[in-house]
Amino acid sequence: MALTVVEPAPVEPEQLAPPPAVAITPCDPWPRPYLLDAGLRRVQPYHFTYNTFCKERWRGRELFDIFCTEFRDRPAEYYKDAIEGGLVLLNGKHVKVNQIVKNGDVISHTLHRHEPPVTAKPIGIVHEDNDMIVINKPAGMPVHPAGRYNYNSIVEIMRADRGHGWNPLPCNRLDRLTSGIMFVAKHREAADRLTNQIKGREVKKEYIARVKGEFPDGEVICEQPILQISPKLGLNRVRANGKDARTVFRRLAYYPPRRKPREAKEDVSDLTADVDGIDPEKEEGRSWKRKEGYSIVRCLPLTGRTHQLRVHLQFLGHPISNDPIYCNQRVFGQDLGCGDDQSDADEDIMARLSRMGKDQVAEAVAYHDEMMEQYNKHKAEKLSGETCDVCGTQLYSDPGPHELGIYLHAKRYASSEGSWEYETSLPDWALPPTGMAGPTETTSETDPLKTALEKLDI
């Protein structure tokens, strides 16, 4: 009996839909349009197109509603006109303001881009080899292009220094306002190797912060979970339904306040040494004023939540002295959110925070001291009342020196197995003030990385 070979029916490959059309950035200026002026790195305005895929939380929502609730750079009227005028496209097509956005859609937004200035301080090189560059990131620079920042980011500034085709690969993340140790890989293999170590919690991190008041002595452990309250405003709080977070703190030094003279100085050019001082006659109604002086605190994060150190320090009642969010009495009230793990006031807090930088100056309580108040208000970033001649965008004033960073510094990263370790010196704001004695470097007695954490069950 003859056997007949039956050939399987051919399987047609799945035909995938082509990707949505997008708008293209009109230009990619090279050299980058930087201007160094008055201690700031500025970027001359340029036309740019944002392209972004629909985020999960955007699905099923109207396009205009997404812009109004997710972005705070421009007023709602601008976004309405931009959609109707074709500056905002969906999958490369002109749509109406009430167009529903769905999964897979690409939103394109072309605009005349105005980047905020950042510090003109150079990016410090701690170590460099064939695989990796270890940098000392200046405070106030974002790592990646995001939000209002593009060319004024670590990635783009390093690219501008080393060539248009060079592709820096950051391996760890620091908040824009934070300074300190960062790893920038030169190739993908090196980036993956270190990233996997960090994800596997095989890397020890050590930060240093300057906080309000006299921080307790000895090891202080905070294990409060952290929840993102508003991605738009960058607000995170201690909440029972948040993600697990654990930090060990240890005080390095405490510096009591300098008492202010009865008559304010006329010259406000050198007042930073007195910022944390106390005026007893002005204390009524300000419970944070009882936290006299400031402490330098070592911070050992055992998890990596967004704003973890800033949120935990606020919860403990010792926020970072110049933190414009978590040490802001206008946002959190006179107790500055100490011990607050309830959500009752979240809506009010977000409403107050959203006004910062628009019609109010975002300032930490360290800058409420009366001798500094008027000076810093004139030196802070907020809407200036002027508009761009090209696009009509409302322009911001330059940020003040106290807005270019906060007193939080990534001082050291080290391999758990001891194969590598990189460290910076203490930042200037952590050194003893003039006329006072205090540590100028770390020792094994004050270093949480060498503390016997076994007794703390860590």
C-alpha cells in the first residue's frame, strides 16, 4: 500500500499593523545652543517635537483632558489652541480636542521650546576607564531629557562635550535637585552589568543630607511605605498602601543656630550662614522654628523609592533644610508633614503645590527668615509676566541659587562584595560653618556603611 505524504498547509506570517505616523522634530541643532552666563548654562529657544506613546492611565480619555491634567508647563488655553491648530497630532493626523486616546496611539506636540537654565558648574569626573565614567553630578541638572529639560541634561551635556555620535548610558538615577555619584556606561554590556548589580541590591549607597533641627543620635531606622500621590507634581508621601521603603540614618554633626541681630543687615549678599537662625520674636505660629539649627545626616537607603530620603526625613520631622517641596510650610502647614501618613489633606496639598512656581515662589522654610525673604523672592523662578516674541509662551525668571539644588548628595557607591568603591568629598554645605568645629570627612565611627548593621537585623 503506497503512502501519501501530506504537506502541511502553509502558515501565513502575521501581518502587523504599521506603527502610527508621527511628527518629526524640525531641527537637531549642533553644536548645541548653549550659552554660559552669570553662573548659569542657558539654552537658546528652538523648535522641537515631542512624541510619546499613550500611557496606561491615558487610555479612554480625551486628548485635551490629558494635556490639561498631566502637564503644567502651559495654560489650558494653549493646549486647546495647539490641538485645533495642528501643533498637536494623534498618529500624525489632525484631530479634535475631544478625540479619545487609546492604547498604541502616538501623540506628537511641536512647540517653540524654552528650557530652564541650570548651573554652569562642570560635571566632575571621579573615575574613567574603557567601560565606565563615574561622575560627580552637579545639583539642579536632570539626568535624562524630561519635562522642560532636554539639552540641559546630564546625557546631552556629556554628548555635547564628547561628540554627537557618542551615546552615554546612565546606570543609576539621581533626582534633578540631588548632586553626587553617578555611573555613565560607555557601552551596553557595561551598563547592563552595573544595572543588574543595582537591581539585585548588590550595591551599597550612601548619601549625606542637611536637615532642620537636631537629628537624634545613633542609628535611626525608618520603614514607612511610600506612595506616589501625583506624578504631575512629583509628590510622594508616606502611606500604608505604598511600596515598601527602608532607610537607616545616622547623624554626623549638629550645628546650633546663630542668633540674629535685632537690626537686619542691609547687605544681603552673604546671608547664607544665617539662614537656619532663629528670631524668637517671629516664632509664634511656626512650630518648625523650634527645630533650631541644622544637622548633617548620613543616609543609607536599603530600597530605592522615588524621593525616599526626602520623604522619610520629612516624616521623621527633620526635612532637608532647603527642600522646595517637603520643607515648604505653604504646602504642608506649620508641622511640615511630620508623622503624617493620612490622605485627608492630599487634595489641598496638591492644589497648594501646583501654585508654586506659577504665582508663588517655591521656597523652603529655611528661606522664610525675614532677612532672606525679600532677597530670595527676587532671585527665584516664577512667571515673569513677559512672553516670547516668537510663540507667545509665558516666560519664567531665572532660578535663584537656592533653587538649583537641595542639601542632598550621593556621597558613595560601593559593591557589596568589596570589588569596587567610589566616593566624593563632603559638599561645601556639609562642612562646619565659619567659627564652628565639626567633621570635614567621614570616619568609621560616623559611617553607616561600616556600622554593625547586623545588630539592626539588616
